[in-house]
Amino acid sequence: SMVIEFVSTWSASADVLALAQIVIKLGDIPEGKNVTFKWRGKPLFVRHRTAQEIETEQGVDLSTLRDAQHDNDRATKP
């Protein structure tokens, strides 16, 4: 129908949808290493932190940070 054709023109094309998302297997990144991915034409940096790095970051005084946010609130637990 005419309505379906009209509404379907609003949906994003396949190439736009492909650029909008990226799947990263965090388990494939070795501990202590950085990996750079290209997303939407820009670099996306991912680091698999070591236990020592995580412990160090959890001990930082938030009042010394420009954008204060606790590490536990910011980091995703895979």
C-alpha cells in the first residue's frame, strides 16, 4: 500500500545500518593489550586491562578528575 511504501522510505539503508554497529569479542583481546577498530570511519580503542590496572584505577581520588566517574560505573563487565 502507499502508506507502507512511504514509511519504508524512512528506514535506514543496509550500508548505514552496517556502519552503525560493531561487534567486538572481548575474549579475543589478550589481557594487557590494546586493539583498534574502525567504527563509523573513526578509530575505536579497546583495552583489556589487567587486574593490577583495574585495582590502580579504583584507587584514584575522584576529586582530582576533570570528569569524575568511578571506574565501576564506567567500565562494562563482560
